[in-house]
Amino acid sequence: MKRFKLNIGTKLFLLYFIVSSSLLWLFAQRTTFESAKSIMVEVSSLMSRVASQNNKDGEIDLETFETLIVNYLRSQRNTINTNSPQKLENLAIYVTDKDGLLVLDSRGLTLGTDMRDANEVESALSGMIDSTSVVTEKVAGTQKARGMVIEYFLKSRFLNASNPIYGNNGEIIGTVVVVAPLIELMGESYLLRFIFYIFVISLLFGFLGSYRISRNINRVQKYTANLFSGEDVLMPDLNNQFNKLATTIKDARADVELKDDVEQYIDTLAHELRTPITGIQLTAENLLSPMSDAQRKRFVKNILESNKHMDLLVNRLLDLSRIERREALKNVESLSIKEAVNTVLKEPSRVKKILDKDLNIDIQISSNATLKAEKILLVQAIGNIVNNALDFTPASGKITIKASQTNSAISIIVLDDGPGIPPQVINKLFTRFFSVTRPDTGVRGNGLGLRFVRKIMKLHGGEISLQNRFIQQGAEARLRFPLNVK
């Protein structure tokens, strides 16, 4: 059988509801009990003073005192405030003499009964004033069931309050005790309403608290899953404690990613450098053999090409490592887009490739078009997507570079008429070390350029997008910069 499991929000809600309801219930019980006790003590003190003033020769004037009690109880029953939570309609009063024997009782108990066993009587005879106690007694009751009257007994709690009765010389000549059902003193309907209010309030606060905690937990869980899946996500806005947790998770992910990066860097370097190092070694060994000047020149050229490849790879890894550690831009300035593009195209290696492949470069950018960016990073970002366009555009092909602006952003767009992006790799283009074979040479790149550009765009608050062109063959790379770069 599958066990029923509660999520943490429900568990916290139940815990809060139980604890808060219990505490509020105890507080309500204590508060109403103290209120009831003060009323009973006040009535007991009043009766003690009345009895003390009505004594003859050191004896309680029972006849006079009984008349006063009857009148008092009648007045209590006739003047009940239905809006008051505490009622004295079932108030009872009894009196004992100095020996603790019952001499007067409004409940009709047998006179002469020794009441010293009752704590309140013993306390009052010993001189203690305003003494109270709670006793539990069986009380007979009736209930109708299917036309029959059923008699039963229920346990009811009574609150007793006692005071000594003093003679003319200040001696104790007896005690007066007032008794009332505790449930009536505390107000049964009042307590039920209070319990209901406690339930509703606890339910409301418990639900709100558990909902907030569950929501924050779910948001942290989603944030963590997206973070470790490699997505660039913003940390959700949470309360202080959950913000600390999210920050810790982010730092942990950065540490794990750094470790993975180091391992990948090492693996990539070992793999990428193995081929040129092997080539240099074989070429150097061949140089030791007799050969013509033309052959020697060709071998030296191979060594230089291999060295150039290694130098490019190492520099690209260092650039990527530096840019990925940066969290903010340094020198943001207003730059001419056309000048930045011309700077890229004038780089000697790109000029040579354009001439060798007889490419047509069409720049459709106004001289007045500007954007805010860090100059070096802007040139590097444009340079990387232009390099891809140069690599994939066939001989005598055309590359179009243009800019477009909206109310919130300005974009630099590079279009080529190469083979386009294969559908099966379009989602892998920004993966570190992933690269597509160049159609001209059959050689793959180092797979770091596009990730490098994405980090640059992220620093500027922008984005890079790659897609195939709609109408004609080729690919489109778009760098989107916000108008207000911080």
C-alpha cells in the first residue's frame, strides 16, 4: 500500500495550526478563569462583610443573613445580562460555624454536615481570605431520547470562593463560601465563539505561512534545477532566509561549474594540442634528414602553422576564462557601430580570407548609428560572428552586415549565404567546445567562440541569437543590445 506523504508546506501548516491553537486555547482558558475567579472572590468578600455585620453576641444572625442571601440570589436571576459571557444564575452560597459545621446552605444540603474536609472551608477558618478552589462533582441530568426521559450523571467543575466571617472583636466565627459552575462563569457560548475564532485565525495564518514557504521552496527548487541544467537564470525574489539559500546554491553551482570548466579546459587542451605537437615533432625529425631548400621551407611553414593553431587555442581559452569571471562592464561608452564593424573587417587575417574567397561584404549601417558598450568586447563579439560567416560562406559569396533599432534595443545582424545551420545541432551551438565542420576545409573550430559572445552579450544585458534565413539559404546571427546599458 502506498504511503500518503505530506509536503513540507502542509506539515508546517499542521504544526503551526496545532501549536498556535493550543497556545491560544490555553491563554483563553487562563484569562477567562482568572476573570471568573475575581468575580467569585468579590461576591465571597461581599457576603463575608454582610455576615460579619449581622452577628449577635459572637454568633451569625442566620435569619437575617438568609433573607439577604435569598434577596441577592433573586436579584441575580432577575437581572441577568444576556450579552455577558459570565452568568451567576446558578450561584450557591453556604455558611459554616467556627467549627466547620454547615449552618446555612442555599442548595438544601443537610445542616450540621462537617465541611472541614473542603479546602476552602479549612482555609477560611485558618484566617485566609479570598481563598478559591476548583472541585469536580457529579451532577444529575435528564435527556429525552425516543420519547423517554433518560437520567444520567455528568461531571461538572465548580469554582468555590471563601472568606472568614468575623465577630465584633475580630475573631473568626464562621465561613461563607460561594459556589458556581465553572462553565457558566467562563461563559459556554463565549468560549465556543472564542474557539471558533481561534480556529479561523489559526487556519488563515497557517495557510498563508505554509503557502509562502511552499511557494519559496518550489521557486528555489525550480531555480536550482534550471541553474544546474546550464541555463542562465536570475535568482528569484525571496525572503531573507530563502535568499541566503538560493545564494548558497548559486555559489555551489559556480564552484561545481568551475571544477567542470577546469577539467574540460584540460581535456580540450590535451586533445587539441596533441595533433599540432605530434605534427611539430614529426616535422622537426624530418628536418634532420637531407632535403632540398623547398622541402625544408615547407616543413618550417608547417611548424609555424601548428604553432599558430596552438597559440590561438590557448589565447581563446584565456579570453573565455577571463570573460566568464567578470560580473560587470568596466568602460561603457557610446560607440559607432559602423566603425566597430570596419575595425573587425580590417584585421589582416580577415582581409586575407575575404580576398582569397573573393567575398562581397555589404555593410548596411548608417554612420550615425551608435550603441553603448565596452569597446574591446563589442569588437570581439562582432569579430566572432563575422569569423563564422567568413568560414561558412562559399567562394564568391556575399555577407551582409546591418543594424536595426527598436524602442528598447539596437541589433547588429550578420547574414551569410552559406549552407545554414543543421537542424540537429541548432540547440548545441552555445555548448562549450561544440563546433561544426567548416565546408571549405573540413576542420572544426575550437567551439569556444559563440559561448564567448554569449557571455559578452550577457554582460551588456543583451543576447545573441542564431537561426537560418527564411527566404534564401544561409544563416543569420543577431547581437541585440539594450539602449540603456548600465
